[in-house]
Amino acid sequence: MVPHAQPAKRYISKPARLAQGESGGYSFYIDSNIHHIATILLHIYADDSLEQHTRNSIRKDIQWIVSVYWRMYDYQKEIKGTNYLAVLDHLLFLAFHFNQLEWSEEVKEIVSVIVSIAKSFFEKSKDQYGFDPIRILERAAYVCILSGRQDVVDDFVQNVKVGFWDKYKEKFPEHTRLLSSELLDIDPVDLRLNSSKLKFEDELLASFTREQIEEFVRRIEPLLS
């Protein structure tokens, strides 16, 4: 259960203060802990009794938390594991709530962070088959489909192109259409009927329509050819 929101005067700004304290840097926020903190902040933000300046402060804290997800992989010199699905699920959860709040810049930032994680896996992972970066990019595509906004799609394509796409195609030419094919394999109807929905991602994909997915693929294919 999410704790009840405290009065505005009791709200402690900047989770960074905790991160630099007894927790020993960013480790306190890794994976599930950072997700729980972001969830609590979103619930507090939804309290209509809060003053606007307090809500603005909470929004800035949530933005800071999103930036921590980027640091988790960008600062690593080598990525040995592939246990990234939980992190991506948490980012999809945040993107969903940002979209509901009409925080367009935060939605774009989630896309940017996920693309950055894909780039980190391409550059630093021992994966020699090229599947992980595309599977990560696929989650950024979900955010684009969720938003339904052309500017979000444009940002996605631009982020993918800068310093990544040409290098990826050169190393894995057989995977040029892998992103499109992975997306077109999604069956929202089957997910609605048969998925256990243990992950937020399953719920999100079940809410899409086939037409939304196909339209997104039509938009990006000429740009990432």
C-alpha cells in the first residue's frame, strides 16, 4: 500500500540527499528501490491538496530519478549481464503515468533513456548476436505508440540515428528489419485473452491495437532503412 501523502510542509525535496547519504551513492536506488520511490512520488503528486510549488518540486525529483536510470548503464565500462527487463518495465510504468499526466517532455526523456540503454548494450555488452539492443529499442517504441505523438516518434528516430543505427547495421546487417518484425509479432488480442500480465509491459501491450503498431512501423521504416 502506498503511504498517505504528507502535508506539503513535511515533504522532503530531492531524493538525491538520500542517495548521497548512508545509502552509499546511487546503489540505494538501483532497480526496484528506485521504482518504489518514483511510484510513491507520483502518488504524492496526485494529492490535490498540495500547493503548486510543492508539486513542481516533486516533478523535478521524478525527473531526477529518471536520469538515474540513464546513469545505471552509461557509467558502466562493461555490461556482462542481460537482466534489464525489470528496469525497462519500470520505465514503461513511468512513461504510462507521464503520458496520463500529459508530461510530454518526461515521456520523451523516457524514450531517450531507453535508447541510451540500447546504445550502452551495443557498445559495452558481450552479446555478439545483436538481439539485446533491438529488444531494448522495442520498449522505446512502445512508449512512442503509447503517446501517439509524432514529435515523440521524431525524437525516437533522431536518438536512434545519432551514433548508433549506422554502426549497428554495419555490424549486424541481417538485423536491419528486426525491430519492425519484433513489433509486428505483437498480438494485443492474444495478450488480452491469455497473458498473465505479471509485468506492466503485458498490460501496456494488451491496451494497444494492431492498427497502432502497424502505423508506427510504417512511420519509422523509411527513416531507419
